[in-house]
Amino acid sequence: MIRIEEICDKVRRNHPQADLNLLRRAYLFSAREHRGQKRASGESYLVHPLEVANILADMRLDAVSVSTGLLHDVVEDTLADASTIREYFGEEVAHLVEGLTKIAHISKLSREEQQAENVRKMLLAMVDDVRVVLVKLADRLHNMRTLEFLSLDKRRRIAQETMDIYAPIAHRLGMGKLRGELEDLAFKNLHPEDYRELTAQLEKRRAANEAFLNDITATIAEKMREADVPFTRIEGRVKRLYSIWKKLGAQEIDIDQVYDLIAARVITPNEIRHCYGALGVIHNAWKPVPGRFKDWIATPRDNLYQSLHTSVIGSKGQPFEVQIRTEQMHLIAEEGVAAHWKYKEGKRGPRDDDEALKVLRSLVEWTQEVKDSREFIDALKLDLYPKDVYAFTPMGKVIQLPRGATPVDFAYMIHSEVGNTCTGARVNGRMVPLRTMIQNGDVVEIVRSSNGHPSRDWLNFVVTSRARNRVRHWVADQQRTESIEIGRKLLEKEAGRFQLSIKKMLSDSNGDLKRISNEYGYGRTDDLLAAIGYGKIVPRNVLAKYLGPEKFEALDKQKESRLRTGVRAVKRLITGDDAIVVRGVEDLMVNRARCCNPLHGEQIIGYITRGKGVAVHTARCKNVKQLMVNPERIVAVEWASKPEKTAYAVKLLAVTENRTGMIAGITGAISDMKTGIRDARASVGPDQKGRIEVTVEVFDVKHLDKVMSSVKNVSGVLDVERLQGTA
Ligand code: MN
């Protein structure tokens, strides 16, 4: 097992100012927390964080990153929590460990979820500090190196994930060396047969290849010196296994036909002209293969890889590749982002407007200006996908959302039914308001209820068009359902007056009502009912069409005569309420609201209820405020100019001195006003005062005022008030 002091030495060598105590404390904490845990290899678990830290130290990362390597599995795999890490190791380490814990969810995704492109984006979007990715890659590298202890199934799954997600991320970050090792290890576990065979083939050629490489590197060095082109070193390399395998598969060729199986690498001082100088030397010495020259210096690859590539034919007819680049280009090709921690000198790199390249561009730009790591990391804020947020369901399914999305957007993203029945949400286990903005990596659980339904209010905060459309649709649907219901009731009332049955009218789907709907320009009877409910069409007119003018006329007269003769059933429908006019709409069913029981002359407003026509409230009624939430249902109403002589029951409470004769005195006073009394009862309150409730019949508010003041004048009456509600 590698010792912590070895790691400390490496860190100190690269960062003389590093806080080594942080490392030692992280080591002790990790050792304590992981105590008793074993790896699949049977070794103590601690080996893993130590090796990860060592890989990071070899990358020359700072003490904070290496400490994070020591602690990276602590929150996920032990009882220690993030706040403990914060308390012991400070904000910076805690932030990195949290980032790692967040992206640990990615391994829990189901296979369908592991759509590589999404996961890579998600991973990078979730991380705001590039060091989190570096620690994650080091973690993955060590796991890949020790994969053989796992079951075949797990090996294959982890290797596939490495191939699909981590190797491409390493590639994107320009980390060629790490990517190469990850790919070869993944290849070994995914295609063990091919791997063995290819290894054997290369092994057979190894001695010959080495001799050949030695030969060409020596020759290149010689020619370079002769031509007086400076170089710092010349290396030889055999193409990596996975790259060869890919090439063989894609082109169906033999291993000896791979042009770049063998390559020499010429590294020059940091001046581009030396690269082109070297190219001239190579092309002079050997015959170039047409079409194989690539100038990645003039046009860098999208991960800022820069190099000249050419293939030439060796003296014995064997082709080989030559790669030419400066030290700086070489460092970036091998280490990518991680090269930052190694950089000593260099030049300003190329400009490129592609947002996704920010990371590497900053790296290249750093070379001259940024001396401070903190600045570099800030410049690297990995906001590669600033428009997206990735969140998880409790089952680990990934939901991709635009920035600013809320749990309601999330719910509709899962399924419209989930959105429609959503009543609340938990984010990372905590109940939150539905308008909460979801953050990258949040685990969102939607709380649902079968009674739940969307709210118009949601339109104020949802950001996805999907959620917006669904909510709008629901609201419109709901209004329509209500309107149909109201329309049906209104038509039913009116039909009743003409002794028609609405059921019968509606039963024949192709009958007269359908015809009338069409006359009004509606396709369906429901549309007609909705129009009645909205108040666009007067039911009486529908009935006129339904009955035809003559029959309607006749029945209408009968209706009035029945009214005059006081047929009770009909009278009940229209008494009192006919004294209220709903402005703009004639003949809507009107009810005086029970909560405030308005009297003629009082200020009133109307509210279109669900299926009960228009409820009329006094303007001062305490329920009105709540009704204003649906302003579209408020209608203007007013009292008919000529008050009808219809009496309304109003309950009064008189508080009196506690003595006999009070009921008689009060009822006498009311009778004197020629006002009917429906009920009167007396009691004595806990305060020893008399309480007399009288229900009186009054015509309007003026009348009531008079009654109340005459009651107040009765000797012994202390106070009179009107009670809410009817008798
Ligand atoms: Mn790990």
C-alpha cells in the first residue's frame, strides 16, 4: 500500500507552500471512516482512496484536490456527512466532495438512462469546479486498474460506462494519456478475446518494432542535427491497443497495414517554426505517403490538440507515422486540463468562440497571465452547458430541464398525468414550494394525490412549454366543463318553465338541440351548452328555436298566467331573485348568497358559480375577496329599479338589560312598523345581559334600517345588530 508520506512528498515537490497537514488529516479521517471496509480484492478499502490521491499527486494537482481524493468515497460509502467534511476540512474540500457525491448518482442510472451523450453533458453540467472531474477520473482509473476482482457482469458494465462516458470526458478535457489508459482497460474487459489476440500479435512483433523504432528515432535525431533544427527529444510509440482494434474493425485490414501502428514523436522547443522545420527534415529523409499529412497546428482539433502528423515509407518499405509538436503542445496533448498544474512557460493559444472550449482555452491562455491556481479554477468554471439542468427521480432516472425549471416542469417531463396530479415536491428529501428552482443534481420527488389538479397559478412560474401547455389545456378544459354544466342547468331551469325535460332534449344526439347548435355555429351540443354557461347565449332563445315560434309563444303566455295565479313551483324559481338584473345577460339563474343575504338597495356583485347560476353577494361580504381570484366569473349585477314587494328574512340580535318584558317591547316596536316577525327567541348571556334574536321580514335595506333604529329605541335595549345568514 502506498504510504501517505510518499503522497505528501509528491505534493510538496510540486507545491512547496501546500498544506500537508490537510492531507494528513484527510488521510486519518478517511482511514477511520473506512475502517473495516474491504475492497473486492480483499484489501483494506483505504487502498483505494490512497491510490486515487496518488494518481492526483502524480498529475501534480494541489493539496485540496489530493485531499478530496482521500475523502471522495467518505460521504457516499460511510456514515460521515457533508457537514462534517465542511467542519473538518473547510469549504473548498467540502465543495469538491459534494460535487463527487452528486455525480455518484450517475452510476446508479439504469442502462437506458445511460445515453452516453446525455450523461457526459449532465456530468459536466453538474460540476462547477474542474477538479471534481479530475478526481472522478482518477477514481475511475484506479477502479479500472483493479477491475479483475469483480464479477464478469460488473466488469462489463463498468468498462462500458468507462468507454461511453469517462474516456470521452477525458478526451474532451484534452487528457490524452488518461483517456488512452481508460480505453485500453475498458477494451480489455469488453472484448477479452480480441484483446488477448491483439496483445499476442503485438508481442510477436515487439522486438522487431522496438528495433525499428530505435532505428528511426536515431535517424531522425541525426537528420535534425544535420539540418540544424532544434528538438528537445524524440520518442517512439506503438499505437495503443484499443486504437489499433478500432482501426482493424473499421477498415477490415491486417495489423501490418495500419499506417500509424508505429510512430515517432518529435518534440521541439516552444516555437512553431521548429515543427515545420522538423517536417521538412522528415519529408527529405523519407518518402511521404500521399494524403497522410495533417496540420493540427494550423487547425487545432476541437480539444485543442495540436501536432503535425505525417506518414512516410521506411527504408525497407515499412510505413510509419511521425508526430511533431512543441513541448507545450505535447503537454496539452497528454494532460489536457491537468497540464495547468505543470505549466511553466508558453504562449497565448488560439482564440475560438466555441463556448464548450472555454476550459482548454483558459488553460492555454493561462500560460502567460494567470499565476494563481485559484484564478485558473475560477476561469474554468465548468459551465459548458449553461442552458441545461439535470435532475434525478428518486429511482435515478435523469430528467433534463432548462435552467430555472421547477418541480412542476419536472413532473410534466415525467408524464402529463404526474403533472396533473402533482400537489407538492420533495427536493433532496425536503418538502419545497412548487415554484422552487431545480438545481443540477437535485433528486426530485413529486408528491401526488388523486384529487390533485393543476392550478392557474403555476403558469406564473413554469418554464417548459410542455408544462405551460398542459396547465393551460387543463384550465381551459376545466372552464369548459364548468360552463357546460352551468349551461345545462340554466337550460334545464328554463326548459322547466316550459314543461320540457332537459334529459329528453339531450337524449337524441342528432335531434333538435344538435340542429340548433349548428345554427349557432357550433359542432356539438356541448358547445352550445358551454356557450349558454359562458352567458353568450340566452336559454330562452334556444327554447324558442326548439319549440318553434308558435308553440313557444303559446307556452310563454301560459307560463305568465301560471305565474300570476301563483303556481307555487314556478313562483319559487323567480320570486325575489327576479328583482336582480345581471348586466349584459338576461335570464340567468340568480341566487342570493346565504353568507351575506343581500337586501334590496345594498351594493352587490354577482359570481357565476359552478352549476348554481349567479350567486349575488353584498360587496362587503367577507367571501368576496376570495371570489376575486377568478375575476372572469364576476358579473355586474344590480337591483331592478322597481323594488318588488317581496320580503326577505333577516335575523337581528338585540342585546338588552336583563329584565322582563323585553321580548314584548321589541316585537311590539317591530309590529308597529308593520313588519312581519317570523321568529323571536330570548336567552341570557354569560354577561347577564339579555339576548333576543328576532327574524324579521323586510323589503329592502332602508326598511331594515328603520326597523333596527326603532328596536334600538325600545327602553332597555343596549345594542342591535344584523346577523349573517338567514333565519
Ligand atoms: Mn472511489
